[in-house]
Amino acid sequence: MRIILLALLLVNFSLFGQEDITELVHTSKNGSPIINGYAVKHSEEKGLCIFIHDSQTIAGNAFDEDFIYLGRLDSKPITRTQEYISGKSFDDSYSVFIKDDEKPNLQVLTYDFENQVVSETELAINVSKKDILMSFDHKGLFYLLCIDKIKDELSIYNVDKYYEVSEKRFDLEKFDFFDAGDKARSLTNLLHFYKDEITKIYAKSIQEEFPISLPESTNKIKLYQDGSKIYITLDVSNNRTQLVQLDFLSDEVSINNYVQASGNKEHKIQASNSFIFEQYLLQIVAYKKDFSIAVKELSNKEKIASYTWDGSDAIAFTNTGTLKLKPSKNKRKEVSGKKFNSGLRKKPLGIYAYRKFENLQISFGFWDKAITLEEQKTRNVLMTSMAVPFGASGVLFAFVVSPKGSVRSYGLHHNGTTTRAIGVFDAEFKHLPNVGVMPTVFHKIDRYVNRHEGTLPMLLFKYEDYFIYGSFYPEQNALKLLKF
């Protein structure tokens, strides 16, 4: 076990080199600092645009495919009522979608570098009575998933390059969903109640490059987008995972329940959660004296693999042991199986999986959310200011706005205090006890961040065949781009 553990914790850091690409020193009219940043790739991979928010404007900084700087365009003054939703490239321009609390309809800012102009357009999408759940691209179109604030109805909008809008609606009123007390509720009720604690997970190709973090896996509601399909899982009730499946091209909608194994009174479920991996549902269930992991087929609910902790100090189906981790402090501590199970019952628990070459790595454990929140409060004033404007959801999720949420995942990975185990499995979910755990891109970035104190994660995205990380230097009001 110890030898395998070294594969993750003492991996040769010579593999983790990075290359400086460029640095953006941001200047503003009143000297205000950078609040946030995100990147939008050109629609034909002919470069990208780095958008920088300060308290006055959204500045678009264009680069060609070789990272040659092409110039900067500034939007008109931005107010605190405006919330960034997403960005997209149509042809040779870049679009920034904005929700304004003072206007009913979604707004879009178009950055046209050829004509050196930023224009504003109002879209035929009224979001005043809707919560925006997710945005994504599909086949050249921009999509927006919303839930009505009153009716039990989901809407999916798509926007083309001419800003023409179409909408599809899915009525879910006839279906029952269950709350923490196992009482029937509407989907609208549950999504509104948990709207700040929903994890968004994108196509599996993105997950292979940017796994979500363990803290994100502890959320009780998860949204998945893969092609034309939307999956919504609800683990609000400990007794079941509920799955909503939508296909916005075929208009198909279905609801399925995946019941947890409960047993007698002594084996009452204390906590549970789930994760969709390809065509499988992974479920973790904590009981008073043990816990189990089950893998089920999404299509027919057949259980194809399961693992149960037997109460011993070691957990047989892990390749790392059970570790309390704090990457930002480079700290780790092994805990006993009993203490691990106690944490699963009492703290937010989660599970997620991702591919590394031909094998699967499954991470499971719990998040010390209270510790993470308290530590976040003690971070400098800049961190707090970054979380307030443009709709970022609270101090915990400072530095989160980025395509596909990858920098959100990295921020929670790096700064979150978690206790976890990682198991390596083959394609049929058979445990491979003698295989080492492989690091992800997050572990590569950890080494850089820990050697550059005072910097903050701002960007993380895939470009061509490498990763680009945007490191924010507050004292210089600068964003450095690095290639990993």
C-alpha cells in the first residue's frame, strides 16, 4: 500500500514543468484591480480572447494562434447588477453573455476586433422569472438551460451567430421528486432551494482532462451535459438517486429512480451521493458501521460491481489509503477506516471517477466544508472582492468563472480540505490493487502555485494539445499565462 501511495504523492516532479507564454498587465481608468478573468477560444482555433473584469469594464484581449497579442477592446461601464453567464466565439468575433438584474432579457456583448468595436444586443430570452442552470456549446450554437421560478418547467434556448433564438420546454409537473425528509417536492422547488450548490459537469472528453474536485462531488444535485443530452441527478433523499434525462434534439424526457440498499434498522442509511461516469451510475452509501460503493448500468439499473468496507483499519479497494489532504499547504495525513467512515456519515460525502489511460480512478471521501469556509474568510481582501461582483456565488467560489468550470474545480481541489481515498479499476470495475494512482493536471499545477505564494488561480483550459493556466499576481495586477 505504501509503495502505491508514493505513485501519487512522490511522483517525479520533473514531469510537471511549465512554460511561460505571456503576461497581461491590466490597466484601468481608475486603477481598479482585476476582479475576474476567463478565456474564449476562437471558433476555428485561430487564437483566443482573454477577458479581464475590473470594477469598470470587461476588457477583451485578443491573441492569434501563436499567442501574438492583437489588441484590446473595452466594453462600456459594467454595473454590479450585471452577471457574467458565458462566452463564445462566432466566426471572427467574441461574444460575452450577460444577465442584468435591471433588465428582463439576456444581453450579449460582441467584441469585433477587425472593426475595433464592442456592440451590445438584447436577446429574445427573458430570464427575469427563470434561474439559469447551465450554459454550453453544441455544434456551433450557444445553449442555455433554465428552470422556471414558478412552473415545474425546464427551458433550453439556443442562440446562433445572428443572435436568433429558439426555445424548447420540458414540462416536469407530473413527476415527483424527493427532499431530505423523503417527501415529494417539485423539481423547481428543489433546484431553487439548492441553486447555489449545484455541480455542473460537461462532456466526458472534458472530464478526462479536468476531473471535478471532491468538494464539487459532494453537492446533492449535479447537471451533466454530453452532446444533445442533459442529465440531472438528485441525491437529496438518502434513499435514492433520481435521474432526469433530456434530449433537446429528440425532445425525449425520462425520470428514473435508483434505490439505495438500506437493510434493517441497524443498517439505516446515514448519507449517500452519486456520480454518472459514461453509461454507469456510481453510488456511495454510508451506514452507522460501514459504507459501500455500487456501480449500476444507467439503462437497466443492473448492479455490475459493488465494494463494502468491512470495518477494519484499512480499506481493501483503495490504492492510496485514506488521506486527509490540504494541497495548498502541501499537507497530508493518513486516517483510520473507522474515522473515515465517521466522516462520511457526518460531513458532505462524494464520489467521482475519471479515466487515466486504460484504467479508471475513483475518488471518494468527504469534504471539511466548515474548515474550508473559515480559511477562506481569512484570505486577503482581494479574494473577497473577487467573489462579489458579476454573480460569483459567495466567498468560497472566488476565482471560479472560467469555461467549463475547470478553474472552479482546481480552486476547490487546491484550497479545499478533504479526506479521501482513490481506487484504480479496470474497464469492468475490477479493483487493481497493484497499480499506482496517476496524477491529474491539478497536481501538476499545485507545485507551481505552492512555489508562488500570493498568486491566485484565474484561468485553466485546454488549447490544442496542452493546458493553459492563468496565474493572477495581485500586486502587479497582472495575469500570467503558462503552458503545462
